Amino acid sequence: MGKVITLFKLLPKKHQILLSILSVITMITMLLPSEEAQASRQTTSIDDQAQINTRYDVPLAFRSPERPELLEGQTDNAPTNATPLSSTDALAAGDANNPATESLESAHHRDVEHFNVKNGDTLAAVFDRAGLTSKDVYEITQLPLAKQNLLKIMPGEEIVISKDINGDLTEVRYRVNAISTLIITKNQNQYQEKISEKDVEIRSHFTSAKIKSNFWNAAVDAGMNANQIMQLSTVFGWDIDFALDLREGDSFAIIYEQEYADGEFLRNGNILAAEFVNQDERYTAIRYTDGNYYSENGTSMRKAFLRSPVDFKYVSSNFNPRRLHPVTGQVKAHRGVDYVAAIGTPIKAAGSGRVIEAGYNQFNGNYVFIKHNDTYTTKYLHLTKRNVSKGASVKQGQIIGTLGKTGRVTGAHLHYEFIVNGVHRNPRTITLPKAESIARKEKNQFDTLSQQLMTTLSQNKQTQLAMQ
């Protein structure tokens, strides 16, 4: 370094100045940053005619999006390897995160409230609690379906009311029953109403029971409701006297329908197949597509006559040709059966026919005689009142009057006579004529159904027995 300085001093003054200037320039050049040059090397010209320091508008599709600044406390969790979204995906993603793009339905029903109907509530009272106007009540109650249903609301029921963002009514929902819902919608002061119904699913269910004390209790224990119990007694009512013929140890088994909607149990339906064992005698019944019941071999369960024309408590006097008359004390044939029941109990026509007599006398009280054909006639005595007149046509099971104690009697009862070819017969023991069996053209289809149902019933009985 000393030799360099000595050599520099030996140079002429002019050369020393030039060399000093050159050294300073070299040092300045080495100390300047190189970013501008680096950037220049990496930048590709977009347009050969582009001018330096001139602003150009770049199309949106070619702009590089700027990363938004993070808010205080916010972290940058953006993935470094994220796949760019297509334009369609990007719009969808934007809608999903933008409250302003919520669905039309949710925007239409911003406020949904449930109102329980209280004791003494009217529709106006419920609407008042919902903040609706008397005009809303009036306009809705003018709609046919609303007038039919909403004006009959009961305590414990529910009305669902929806409003829009402005608090105006948009929809009213009322559950009419387990299946049907009334829906009223309002759009631009126009009302529309409809009944929405759930799909009902039909399932089959099996139950059975053995009679210990009485038929009703056994049926209730088996899970049957009152309608089913009456239906079962009606199906077998032509063969079994449910007041007098049942014994401890008798049994029954049935397959019946159950209705469901959206998995929710609704109600029990029709009996599809049944078996009743009464005093060791077996009776069967199959419900066919015509709604009637037939035995498993196709014989109609419906007979030409009911076994008894009244639902009675007990028989006070049976058919007896040599009975002592309870009033006169003399031997006089009792040519019918006396059924005891409460005054006013309905009396049914035992079979279809024509009323040949209907009147009153001191012995019979109010009475009705029905001729069914040239062979059969039935008589009904001591009625409180008569519902039919002479010459009227009646159908089996039709109410012809009510039980009473008119005429020469000691208490309220129905005296019932059954006459065959002019001869009185015991209505409790006579073999009743049968109605028509299944039609011949339906026999094969019925047999298939009968075999299927009775096999299912038998298998269920065996399964239940094995589980006991």
C-alpha cells in the first residue's frame, strides 16, 4: 500500500487529479443497489410500443389480485397450494358467504313463530298475539279452506306464522290432523291456500289373546281399541253370541292394519284376517277387496239374519213352549226370546225385508213385524218408540225402534220372535241361512289371499307361543 502511495506522489499533478476522480466514480458505482437492474432482467415486455413511465389500463382478467390487508388480530391461514377457482365456482363461493344472497325462501320468511291455542282463543286472538292486523284475520277467514278449518281451532293446537323482513305476513300453517296441514301463503296481497298431505304407509300387525274374565278386557289387553273390538264382534256376530256363548279359555288372533306417516304411528285400521275359537269350535274371517268378510274357504260371514237384533245385558226368558206367564201365572208358550237392556237401546232389523205391521196394542205395546221373504218373518215387541212405518223397506242392521217396556210386561226388554214358514223357532239355536259366498270369478284370487293371510296368522301364533 505504501509503494502505491509513493508512486501516486511521483505522478504529475494533472494525472493525480484524474486518477482521484476515477477512483471516486468507481467506488460510487460499486456502492449503488442492483434491484433496478434485476427487475429489468425479469420483466417481459407486454407491448413493444409501451412507453416507460406511462399508465395503461390493464383488462380485469389479466390483473393480478392484491392480497387484502389483515385486520388487527387476524392471522394469515391461506393455503399456499390452493387450487384457483373457476369463475362459476368463485361466484358460488361468494354467494355462500354473502348474507345478501340468501335463498329467496329464507328471505321471504325472515321471522317464524309458533303459537299455541289457549282456552278461549279465537283466530283473532292468536293473530293479535302474533302482531297481525284485523284485516289479516278478515281476509284469511274469507278463504274457503281457512273458513272450514281455522275457525274451529281447539286449545292445544298450534298455528305457525311467518313474516318477511318488514314484519308483513307471508305464511300461515295449521295442522288439521296427523296427515293434513293447511298452508296459506300471501304474496303481494294475493292469498293462496292448499292442503298438504303426508304419504300414509300401511303396515300389518298381529295380536292375540285368551279370554279369562270377559271378551272386552281380553281385547283391550291385546292392544285393540274400541272400534276394533266392535268390528271383531260384528264380523263373528252371525256365528257367536258375544253376550251368552263366550267361555273362559276361548281365544282369538287377528292381523290388522296400522297407518303411519313419516314413521309416526297414526291409528289402527281394518282387521285383515281373524280366527276365533269359541267352545272348541274354530271360526275364521278374511277381509276381501270388496270390503266384506268371508271365511277362509270363501263362505260369507254375513248371514241373512243377525243372531240377535239388540246389544243386550242378558236374556231374561228363553224360547219355551211351556213357560209360565210372569203376569197371569198360567202356562203359555213363550215363542220368542226376551233380551234385557236399558230403555232406549237401539233395535236393529235382523234381516232385510218389508215392514208388514207397525203399531201399538195393550199386549205387545209398540211393535214391528218384518217379512223378509216367503219363508222368514221376525217380530219385535214392547218398544219405547218405532222408527219405521207399515210398508217401509228396511235393510239388515237398520234401526227400527228403541227398547222399552210398553204393553203387558214386568220390566224393560225386547221380545223377539223368529218365524219359519209360519212356525215359531228358537232364534238363538236355529241355523241361520247364509248370504252369498265369494263370486266364482273371484275365487282363485281370494284363495291366494286367504292362504297367505292365514299362513301368516298361524306363524305369528306359533312365534308368540314359543316366546311364552
